[in-house]
Amino acid sequence: MTALSARRLAALITVACVGVAVPAYAQDKTVKIGVLNDMSSLYADIGGPNSVVAVKMAIEDSGLLKKGWKVDVVSGDHQNKPDVGVNIARQWIDNDKVDAIADTPNSGVALAVSNLAKEKNIALLNSGAATADLTGKACTPNTISFTYDTYMLANGTGKALTKSGGDTWFFLTADYAFGHALERDTSAVVTANGGKPLGGVKHPINTSDFSSFLLQAQASKSKVVGLANAGGDTTNAIKQASEFGIVAGGQKLAALLLFINDVHSLGLKTAQGLTFTESFYWDLNDQTRAFSKRFAALASKNAMPSMTQAGNYAMVLHYLKAMEALGGNPHDGAKVIAKMKELPTDDPLFGTGPLRADGRRIIPAYLFEVKKPAESKGPWDYYKQIATIAPEDAAKPLEASDCPLVKK
């Protein structure tokens, strides 16, 4: 064979390979999503099995199943332990060929799984974990945060209470990544608005006895006791604070992260008057009400969706929109996330808003107050809206971001 013939043959082989690769990629219309969260403990109501319900609703509503796509869902309980979460995720990726992991409430678990997602090049679709570090110093091209973060919570509740006279704070903080980030971000907002953090105490996650921590909060004489915790820890702290007469004694409780499921568990008599920040409430508008009615019909205990469950729905809907835009599954998490950032986000629960370079979805947030029992018109009618927080104020400014993906 002459040198010229050899070159022509090599060129033909290259063309043939490209011709085979493109149709194979376009024809791969199978996707597998793993829902990783707390299925049985203090965060089970805000995520748990009902997050799986939300993800399956998104798959159905995406329309991909009717277009010949196959989208499967698996779920697992990370038990709020980073090593357990990473082991489940690794098994899913290596053995079950999972393309994306969704939800991940518990910031310690989410940060660990985010590193694995980058290593294995899958997508981490975070709705449940609050730490702003996921789109800050720990950001990766494979992770997005769709629903809320500690910056949003601090700039909602922290700023509002400080400006209304609550200028001294003492924190009860869950002793892991989420609690640390929430206390850090809220302390910064309190200080920036003329207030003063007087100190705080760390408590173990999923603790049942808050008595010693509440005694320290009382002794601090702070005007506000900031609860930098979530789920069962928040409801236990609020119940025991009532028993200790914290509010009756003149201090105000700040539930820095409160979900509708927590209010439902506490009851309006105990929860009334609490001020907090969320980016979703089932009764915001006609679209949120329509979705929530469908969700409750499928959900365990006929519960209304939490903010993070709603986020899972919207996030997976956008993920599948990006997958369809790519024409097939590239099995390349960073590529799908890049397409998600490129496409405009628009869903019935959160509306429109960009998915930024740092992976943060930009949406408004709302300052709510829990209604008095006499103000509620029926089951799950728990919130009254105090203020709307503009999207640009609900997320850390991009120019101030410490995410390595953001070009300064």
C-alpha cells in the first residue's frame, strides 16, 4: 500500500467512526436518576420518600416518556452520614450507571457527594443541602443548587429581624457543615446591619434534649435566639423553648430554616409568630396550588410539598429539558450541567431566572410569618407573606463569589 493510499484509508476510518458515534449518542435516550436523602430521620419529612414523588412527577411532566425516552429512578437513605452517602453514590455510579443524583439534604453529605460527582463526571442536582459553599469555594462544573442556601436564609430572616430591633443574637447551631455555614452567614448579615452576635453553642445533629443549650441562650440575654438547624432539631428546639419560657421572657426565636412540614408538626398554637424565609409556598399562586394539589394526592400523609421537594421537581424538569436539547444522553455530567446553564429556566413553581456560572439558580425568596390559629382557613394554610426578597438579593452577588468557575 502506498503512503497516499494509507492516508486515504485512515481518513475513511476516521469519517466512519464519527458517522457511527453521532447516531449512537443521539439514540441513547436512557437516563437514571438517584434520589439521595434522609428517608427515616429528622429530615425525612422535608425530603424523604416524597422527594421521590416530586422527581417522578417531573419525569412524567417532562413529556420525554411519550417521546421514547426511558427515565428510571432509584432512591437511598444517606442516614445523614457523609461516608454512607458517598458509598451509596459510588455504588449507583459504578454498578447502576446513575447519571444524576438529586436532593441531598445534609450539607456534609452534599459536599462529599459533590466531590465524587466531579470525579465520576455525573450531575449533582442539589435541592436539599443549604450550604452556600456548594456554589462558592466548593463549586464544581458538575453541581447546581436550585432552591435556597444559607446566604438566602441569612439575608432574609437575619436582616429582617435585626432591622426590626433584634440587634443582639445568640445561636443554637447544628454541629456540622450546614449549621456552621448558616451561623457564619447570619452573623455576617447581623453585623452588617448594625447588630451584634453575642455567641452561640453547638449541638449534635438529631438531638432530643436542648435544655442545656436553651439555658445558655437565656443567660446570654440576647434579643434573638437564632436556630441554625433544621427539621426535627428545629421543631424540638422550638417546643422546648416554649417550655422554658424563652419567648414569654422577652427573647424572640428566629427559625433560620423552617419548612411547612415543621409547622405542620408543631401546630399553629406553638409555631405562631415565627418569622422565616423560603423560596416556595404551596399557596403562592394558581400554578403552585395546582401542582401542590397533585403532589399531595400522591404524597405520603397527603402532605403539601416542602420547598426542597418543590425544588426537586423544578430542577429535574430542567435537567431533562437539557438532556432533550442535547438530543440524547451524553453520559457526561459536566456537559449536561453546562447545557442547563445555557438554557433559560422556566417552570410553574419558581418561574423564570438564570442558572448562573456558579451553579446557583436565581429566584426570589419570601419572608413569611406563621399565622395565628384564628387566621388559618384550613389544613396547611399556615403562612402569611411579609415581604418579597428580590432575586438579586436572595443570592450572593456573582462578583463577590469565591467559586473558581466564576471569571472575575
